[in-house]
Amino acid sequence: MMKHQNICGIINLNESINPTQPLTAHRPVAGLPFCGRYRLIDFPLSNLASAHVESIGIFMNNQYRSIYDHVRSGSDWDMDRTNGGLFFFSPEVYRTKPGMTNEDLANYYNNLEFIEKSGADYVLVMGSRTLCNLDVRAILRHHLEQNAEITVVYKTVHRLAIDGRPMTCVVLGEDGKVRSIMPCSTCHDDQIAVNMEIYFMKCSLFAKLIRRFIAWNELYNLRDALHQAVTIVSTNGYEYTGYLKTIQSIKSYYDGNMDMLEESNLTALLGGNHRIQTKVKNEVPAFYGKNADVTDALIANGCVIKGKIVRSLLSRNVTVAKGAEVKGTILMEGCMIGEGAYLENVIMDKETRVAPGSQLIGSKEHPIVVEKKSKIHLGQ
């Protein structure tokens, strides 16, 4: 029987917000709502918590208020405990030594004590923009069987599925070892191994690598450092075969939500190896008026539906008035759609008001994005 190995988790939230603007104007990528009642950070948190990871460090960017508000003590993931639990690290609090870069790699260097005091043997590093239902203990077993120093997680997809997004691929040798990590745009095979930016290694090795890269003072963020580490030490690939969506753009965010309208995708992501947990909110069930017409939709608690909903996702406390029609649309919490309004292929941020009779029509390739607390009137 394999000895029980302790794992600590690192969730790296220093992710670019530019590709998902304006939805990330006031929140990090990890704070984006998903599938009506979840946030993107729920997925890495649930993946780690389900593997009984006792200590999780969340390394923030400058937009952290919404993450604090959502995660809090971590009780919804059973992380509010005496030993271990959740630890938040902000780049604004910890300063670098003179001459050091002010990028996020220095933040990890300043907080290596978190890993050293966790008592864990291994560390798993992941971000929040990769949506998957991951068996962390299976990665550990694979790592031990292959006697690897680093294990990187990848998924095999068709080259055309990348859709021009700036992602990286894992180049594997015949022995299963990782040779390099390179931009997917330079890979010309039909089937490519997309790097999920999930890395597994001993805590001692992680600390050694961080100290080495800080001393070199050439690499400035954790992602680049881990890409470089793959070429320095023996690295194996672990193939993930479940549902995957990487939120790299507005379109991928829209497509990922729309994927959840397919039962197979919904089941694979939210209830695959384990359930995805989120912040619990006790609210009344959705109310459907006598003229409500709902087809192929996911509707959260607290909604009031009196109009027509087709292939759409509605977060909590959304109101769709009589005669209004919502099609292929994502409505975030607290949106109000007036009588006779028509929305098609729209992403509407929180607490937006659409006046009666207004129309917004986008396309599946280019959905219209409406900023938080906007007011849409006829003719806009």
C-alpha cells in the first residue's frame, strides 16, 4: 500500500485580465461567474479540497476583494480548520529586496515559508482559468510510478480546437518525458498536447527552483519559471481526459458557459471525480409565471421568469419580464430585463437594467458584452 503523502496547493491568480475585458475590469479572472452559480476559483479549490489537501495558498493579484468575499474562511470547501486551511498572499503587502523584480515570482520567494511550514511532501500549482474536474491523487500516483521530478498535466486535443488562442503545448518524447513547452501556434500536428498549466513536484524542489530563478533575476513570473523548470529537471506528462475549457477570451468564456447546456459536459465538469463546491446562498426557488416559456436553460435560485428563455444561463435573482425574450445569453446576478425586450448572444454583467422594448443582438462568434450596472434603453 502506498504511503499517504501530504500535498499542499498553490492557486496562482496572477493571470492577465486583458483578454476578458470588460468582465474583468473590477474582478480577477478567478472571480468570473460561471454556469449560473459558480465562480472560476471554485474549480481549483474543489480539485484540491477533494484530494484532502490541508493547506492551500491563494496568491492574489491586485483585484482581490471579490475573491475574499466569495471564499472567506473556505468553509464551503471544508477548509476552515485549526491546522492548515486557506492562506491569502497579496503582492501589495510583501515587498521585494532591493534590485529584485516586482513581479509575482518575488511574491512566492517572500512566502516560501508557507510551503515549508505546511508539512507537505508535495505541492500542486494551478491557476483559475483552466476549468477541469481533476483527480489530484491520481496525479500523485502517476508521479510516484514514473519517478518524475516534475509532472505537468496536459490534454490531447485537435489543433483546430485552440482557435488561435495564446496557449502552450507540451512536447513529449517517445519515453513519455516532457522535452519542452512551446506556443501551440508553432505545433503543426493534428493532435497536440495542450499544457493545462498544472504542475506537481516535491515542495523542496519547488523552493529550490524559486530560489534559483530569483538569484538569476531573469524570469519574472511563476508561469515562465515553471516553463523553464521543465527543461532543467526530469519532467513527465500526465494526460487528463475529462472536460476542459480554458478561459482565454470572451468567446471561450461564452462557449464554456454554453457547453454546460449539454448534459454530458455539465455532468463531466461539475460531478466527475468529485462535486464542484461553491459559496452557499440560501434563497427562494426560481418563480415561473403562467406565460413563462423556458427551453434548454440553466436558471439559478431567486429568478423571476415571466418571458421566454432559450438556450441561456441565468444567475441568481434575475428578472425577465412578460413578453421579453432571452436567447443564447448569459445573465449574471441581479439583471432585470424589461417587458418586450429581446436579447440574443449577449453576456450581461451583474445588476444591469434593460428597458422595455430594447434589443441587443450579437453573434455566437462575437457576443455583445454589457458592463456591470449598465442601463440599456431603446435605441442604444
